[in-house]
Amino acid sequence: MYVDRISSRANIRKDDVENIYISTYEVIEEITNEVVKENKELVNEITLGNIPETALENKIIKIINRHNYKVIGNTRKDIIKDTLDNIFGYGNLQKYLEKEGCNGIFINGPNNCWKQIGNKRTVIEENFGNNKNLVSYIRSIAAKLGGEINENKPLTRFFDTYNKLRIVACLNPVSHLSPTLVFRKHRDENFTLNELIDLEMLTHKLANDLKAYNEVGANIVICGKGGSGKTTLARALTEELPKDTRILLMEEHPEWFLKHKGALQYLVKRNERGHVTNLAELTDYGLLMTIDRYIFGEIRGAEAMPFFKGALSGNTTMTTTHACSSRDLIDMLMINMKMSGTDISSDVLKEILFNSINIIIFMDSFTVMEVVEIVKEDEDKFNDLWKFDIKNKEVTFIEGEHKKVNEIKSKSLLGKINDLNLRKEEDSN
């Protein structure tokens, strides 16, 4: 039998060639891809604390040996540590994510990095060096969270439920100047209403009014731009509901993490293989489960139609959505309802909204700016209940005073609130 020993030796030498890198980011990307692909269950067990990290360290060493990875200026120990830090954390950004009060990290480019603590944004002294390194860092995140990002899918979201993170990443050709990355972090424990009062999102009197509206079954929409505090306030109000309230929370991605014992927390499932479970189906099933309160994490697009049809049918609801003011909300929701493909006229859609919403709360800069009652019997429809009198406003900071300007006009809602206050007075006696 003829053996080509020259080719065999050449192949051996090829396998022995060192893979030398200038940056550790590319090596981490390569190792993370291989580790997660081959050891997904092991990674999960270590994340949950059931197995020590050393179990994965041996796997990483084998991968480094197999490919003969080396990074200029780094020892093998450095590579192992950096890889573990990225698999079970977020590498050089982890220390910022762990800072108390941190709710966001914004990477606008390899040397343009920011953190947000509360409403304050400041530059952080982190440098990925170049676009290639930042791309590798983003791809390592995609590998460990089971996502996909490439030139055919350059803009995507990842969700780290364990660490309560929502991550948005964008690469070339969409983000054509440099890759970008956004971390939105949720607190380990949701803010209570009292904590939000301490943070001056609202006053005690305003909080008591909102609690009363919510408890008696007002249909509430909380609106504002992204990061204005909509979900934070909605969660706090929901946690204040009586313990025996049955709540169906429907959200596209896990963000609310309610502690309320009566809450069922379901995810809308779409754009995946298999059956699509949309908002309309979840709402219909809720009718079979003795639900007192329907909550949708955020209304975007066509799902506004089944949600507000449900509210019109008598379901008690709460949702958040994007709008520039309380009065702009109605037009924005009409546009969303039109996206469902309905042939219902604009006048009828507007009538649906006026009949299915009781209270609108408008948020800005982590502050309640407006509370408006919808009074369907009135010609104007809008009854301003609370206003925030602005004294000073900057990009991420607002200062002023909450003022109550009117009382509830709707007789049915006012009657329920009065009954609730009477019951509370009886309980205290």
C-alpha cells in the first residue's frame, strides 16, 4: 500500500501551527462558540451554581490546546480567565453592569462607551480598540445567548433572563460607521411605589390616586418614550393590587418579573417554528382562567386591536406604549390598530379607544408628567387630573412640582373610588 508520507507530515505541521492573535476578543469569540456549542447544558448548570466553573475550565484548556491559540501579551491563564468572564458575565463591561443603580450601558463605537445610573449618563473609560474587536465581542454575546447576528441579520436583540438584561446589537451594513451595542438592565427587585416616591417620580397624594384608579378596575395606559419609566411604574402599581387579584401578564420578552402571587406571566410567541401564540389567543384563553386584570407589557403595532377590543368587552386592562403626550396617545393607538389590517373606520376606532381607556399616564425622564381621565360623555373627552409644573429640564434630568388640577368626572369611576375609600375606612375602624 502506498503511503504519501510527505503529505502526512505536512498535515501534522499544519495542525501544529500556532494561531497567534493580537487581540483577545477574537480568541474569546472562537472559544465561546465552540464551548457553548459542545457544552450548553454544562454552561447552564454552572450559571445556576450547580457545578463549579473549573468543570468548564478544563474544556477551555482542551480547545486552546486543540487550536494552539495564543494572544500576544497574554498568558494562557489570561485567555482562560477572559473567556470565563465573557461566558459567565460580560467581560470588561461586567463591573459597570454590577454597579448599584446601573440601568444601561451604551456602546456607540469601540472607544465611545457610556453608562447610565438612574437618569445620569456618563462616559466610561473602556476601549475595545477597533471595530473588529467590538464585532468579536458582540458575536461572543450572540454565541452564549443563542442568538444570531451577521451581515444578513445585522440588527438583533438578545435577552439574558438570568441577569435581567435586554441587549440590542447592530453591525455593518446597517451600523455602517461602527458596531453598536445597548444593554438595558432591570433591577433584581422591582421598585416599590414608595421607592418611586422617594425617587420623586411622583408624590404620595398622586401615588394614592393612581393606586385607587388601579384597584377599582380603571383601564390604564402608561405612555412615554423609551426609558421614561413606563414599565417601572406599571410594575409597581401591579404589585400593589390586592393579593387575591388574578393577573394575566402578556409580554413579548421577559422584563416584568412580578412577585405578585396572583400573576400568570406568559410570553407572546411569534416568528418561530411551530404554533404562533399571539396576544389575541392569550387574551381569549384568559377568559377561561378567571382573570381579573389583563396586562400587556407593551403595545406596538397591530396587537393594539385585540387588546383594546378586549378592553371594550369589559376586561380590566393595563398596558404601556410609546407616545409624545397623553393627547397624542389616541392618534398613535389608532395608527397601531390600523396596522392590523382592519377596515373599521377611524371614527369607530377612536370611539373604541374612548370607550376602553379610563386613565392615561404620560411619563418623561422617570417622572409622571400628566395624568388624564378619558370622559367619554364629554365633548372634549380629556379631563386633566394631574400636571407636572416644570422648573428646570435637561436631557436626562427634570425638576418641578406635581399639581392636582381636577377631580374624577366619570360617575361610574368616581363611585367605585368612593366605595373603595369607604371600605378602607371601615377596615381601619
